[in-house]
Amino acid sequence: MEKDKNNLHETQTSRMETVSSFQPLYEDAQRIEGGGVPKKVIWSTLPKGIRVIGYIFTALAVAMLLIALSTNFY
């Protein structure tokens, strides 16, 4: 079995595949964690329980904002 120096483990990304991050300070951390560039969350792919908690949290934040705005006008 020959060991090729160019072979990478399947979880490692090569330098060419790595897209520079929005903040150069985070590049090392992202490479170490194997996450790469932060990705947008697709809510429809999350489990139902997490989606419900997210919707409740968002609704509460909007409700608190509306209550705060409405009490400032009186």
C-alpha cells in the first residue's frame, strides 16, 4: 500500500477548496473545526421541534418590539 503525500482524509479540505472567510482571524478556527465558510440556515431542513422553538422565539422578539414601540407613544 503506497502512501501518497497528496492524499487527504475525507474530512479535510485542501487549501484550494477553502474559500477565504469574511474575517481573516477566523480562518484558522474554521479550518481546524472543519466547518469552512459559515452557511445559511435552511429552516425547512431542521427538525420540527427546533423550527417551532425558532418560530416562537422570533414571534416573542417581534411582540416585545411592538410592545416597546407602542408604549413609547403614550
